[in-house]
Amino acid sequence: VQLQASGGGLVQPGGSLRLSCAASGFTLDDSTIGWFRQAPGKEREGVLCFNSAAGVGNTYLADSVEGRFTISRDNAKNTAYLQMNSLKPDDTAVYYCAVYARKTYDSGLYYCLRPYMFDYWGQGTQVTVSS
């Protein structure tokens, strides 16, 4: 069982990046997917959490990324993506994907507030936004 995060790098303010989270050993289909980040000297922050089974409220985005970040999933590749647009220097952090691998109906916000519930974590990928 493994989550492999990738796609980080150095980007100028206003630019875009797409992070990938590839799962092996289990399926993402009925899972809750979370993206978290941690900047130096700051606490870990839930950026986006998505539970497709939750219906209304299935996606939570932190206020700081609302309108700029989106999540998608390719079931055939068993991979989730975090599309990040209009990046700002404040987005600089190590980004982690995480998965709660059981089908539930709780909202995305429920999971972003409870990172300890996630079963699997990727290794983290550095995103640096700088000119």
C-alpha cells in the first residue's frame, strides 16, 4: 500500500502547478482524498478534502485557496490531482496527499479538520512560489 506524491517545484507568482497522488494497493474510488500543506514554522493546514460520496459538502477548500485550487481524480490511473492556479508566495509549503480508504458520507470539511483519520500519507512534495 503506497501513496506517491509528485509534481512540486519552483514556480513564479501567478503560475500554476498540478500535483499528483498515485495510489497502489488500494482503490481511490470510494476514498476520501485530502491535500495538506505545511510551511516552515507553521502548523499543517488542510487545503482541500474531497469525499465524492458525501454529496453536498463533498469538497472543502481552505479560504486561502478558494477559487484557485481544484481536485480531480483519474480512476483508471488510480491517481488524484491537485490543480493549483494563480499561485502566491504564501502557497509555498510541502504538500502532502492523504487518503481515508473507507466509504463514508462525511463532508470534506469533516476530514480536513481531522487529519489523524487518514490511513495513508504520501511522502510530501515541495512547492515554492517565488520570483
